[in-house]
Amino acid sequence: MIKIKVKRKRVIVVSVALMLMLPLAMGLVGCNTLKTVYTSGYFEYTVYKDKQSNENIASIVGFSESGKQQEVIDIPREIDGIEVYALGGSKGKPFGW
């Protein structure tokens, strides 16, 4: 009966330790996912590395203040010399608009 109590106590201690470490581990992993948001003209964008070519590519994630005032906007092929590869991304909202 003593062995059972010791094992049960050990399992509880290990379980509590893991539950306390999980939020810390998730916070450390999440730190790398934040991207810098740049502004150019009418747009806000983030920059990523293309996995195949290792070149910078841009994702337009929203409008600048002056962009929000426009009725019609053309999406550029490049922004600040970086190829626009996608619309949307991570800026806290699904498409950042």
C-alpha cells in the first residue's frame, strides 16, 4: 500500500510540473511567429523568406492610413523592391483589412 501512495504522489507531482511548464514552452515558441509590419504608400506588409529561392517576398496585410481613404487601389507587383507574393497574413486579423 505504501508503494501505491508513493507512485500516485510522484505521478501527481510530475503532472503538475508539466502543466506549469506548458504555457512557458508555448510562449517561447510563439515569440518567433511575430513579424514586423512595414508601411509603404497605401499598404502595410510583412516580409518572409521564400523557402525555395531564399529571397525576400512580401505579403500585404493591410492599408496605411492614406490607403484607407482611397476608393480604388491597384495591388502592386513589388513593394519597396520586394515581390508581392500574397495578400493577407498575420497582423492580428485574418486579412488585416
